Amino acid sequence: MEAYERIRQAVINEGLSQREAAQRLGHSRKTVAKALKFKIPPGYRLNELRHKPVLEPVRQLIDEWIRQNKDIRPKQRMTAHRIYGLCQDSCAHFIFCFMIWSLALCSLVLVHL
């Protein structure tokens, strides 16, 4: 945040070019351009949504359970653990992915021994 202020001050008030400000302040030219474009540093931004191969097959089912949960008294609502158990029961994909994950983990452990 302070670096952005220093960069803006050097370029706008002192009249330095973006390249000169980058060299003098020890930042890349991309950082100087971002500092002039945004008042505060932008956070991490994804270009595309990430693919979720395990969750996608049961996403609608989970959303439906959550909608139903809102109508139930608080003490009778499903917990995340219960929803996970129902997903395991209704979707063999979860079990298959867990088995693959377990095998991959075991192979990593064996490789490092």
C-alpha cells in the first residue's frame, strides 16, 4: 500500500516516467502500471473458474439438501459431516476418488522412503 503511494507520488507529482519510477523505486514496470491504475493493490484474480471434478457430479444434490435444511428446525439440520456421508452413500464417484487419492498418497510416501 505504501509502495503504491510512493509510486504514484513519483510519477504524478515528480513527473518521472513509469520506467524511471520502476528503476528508482526497485519495482517492475507492471507494478508501476498497476499502482497508477488502482488506488489499493488488487488481490489475486482467477482468469477462469477452476474445474471441480469431484464436486460437480453431486453439486445439485448438495444444493438441494441445503435448501431443504433451511426449512428444518436448527437442531434437526444436517451438518457438513452428514452431507458428506450422504454423498458417499449416493455417489460411488466420491469413493472412487478417495481410493485414487489414497493410492497416490501411498505411492508418494513409498517414493520418499
